[in-house]
Amino acid sequence: MNIERLAAILRQAARDEIMPRFRRLDEGMVQTKANAFDLVTEADEAAERVITAAINDHSPNTVVIGEEAVSANPNLLRGHFEDQTVIYVDPVDGTGNFAGGLPLFAVMAAVVENGEMVAGVIYDPLGDDFVMTERGCGTWQVFPDGRRIRQKFADPVPLSEMGGLASASYLPQDVRRTVLGNMSKVKMFASYRCAGHEYRLAAGGNVHFLMYNKLMPWDHVAGALMMREAGAHVARFDGSEYKPSHLEGGLLVAPAAESWQELRREVFDV
């Protein structure tokens, strides 16, 4: 599917199904899934239906796998699509923020062909702009008026000067304790509970590292490709290449291989 068309589909779904519900979620429109921090709203479900239908209309041979569809049928992630085009969709990334009225959520889609990442879009409904990438073409911030700004990951700095974003909540408790203690070695760290905005921030060179343990393709395929195309070093905790089929093994992003190794050794001792 054409990346601009995919971006337009995400934007229209946000306008029609997400933004009209922002800060207007009545009782019964928010449900808990696995735990109190794992939520789904009426906006997630409605936007995913609209996005899936629109993609199928334009590209009927494309497999669409959305977060909420997988929540209803986990077997969707066990399918074998190595010889097909798959689009992973996160209709509202940062649902907890959205449900709480915090303006920090995104709409994401990633295109995978023959098992390889080829394109990704992260749309900010409030800023009404995109961060987009295609393999080999760089990462760009794109505005509705056509303006485009090439994105570049941060340059290396000493460990003590690094600032980054790390989602430690899915680490085992003993490992989390170690990692959080090691965070004293860097300048600062945070978690925005929205991978889409964290990847957007990193693409523009505003942080020096990203760390995630839980790997769902709708959360990380688009972002991982964006980081590579913006010049970052991206790998799983064991140093291997991240693939869309990986659901575990963690993900660490840094300015260069040397910075990656230092962060892995000194901070993310998992």
C-alpha cells in the first residue's frame, strides 16, 4: 500500500472515531483487559474497525492485524505470513493516556513484506502531523501542507550525559530493581506510556536511548524501522537483529554500536 494513502487512512480514522471521544468517554466506554493499566476504549475498537476496512478496500490482498483483533483472537499472531504483505495497526497507542484525558497518544501502522519491515507511520492526532519512514528512504516528519523535515537520531554522548526513555514495567521484578538502580548512571530517564510519541521524540534527536522489554509488532515495528532510518543502532538485548516476528527478547536503541554496548553493559543488565 502507498505510504501516503496509509497515512491518510490513519488521519481520517482519528478525526472520525478518536478525537470526538477524547475527554468524552462516558461510563462503559473504557474496559480493562489484562490489568488496571491495560485498557481498551470505544475509540480503540471503532478506529481499528475503520482503519482495517479502509485498508482492505484499497488493498484486498493485504493482511491487517490490529491490536484489538489480536486481543479478541490471540491466534492471529501465530499465523505464518512470510510470503504476504501485513499491516500491523495500533488504533490508539497510549490508551491509558487517552482514557485519562492526557494529550499524549498516537495512531500507528507498520507495513511488513515477506517478514521484513518496509514502512511505518506514526500519526499525532493533536499535532496533526506524521512521522513516516520507508526502508532506505530515511525518516521524515510530514505535515498536512506538504512540509517535510528529515529526522536524525541524537549523536553519541558520554553515559553520564545520556537521557532516554525506558519502559521497565514489563521486566521481571528482580531485574527491574537492578535496571532502575542502574538508571542513576544516566542523566535522566522517563516513560510516556506511549511508544508512538517516544519513537517520534527519538527520531528528532531529542533522547539518546530507548528501551522496551515487551515487543508487540503494532507497538514497535514502525518505530524500530524509523530509528534505523534516522541513524540509530537498534538491536535486541542479545545483540541480534529485531524482526517483526519477535515478541520477546527486548529492544534497545542507541546512537551508535558503542553507545548501545555501554548502555547494555552498564544500565540494562537484563
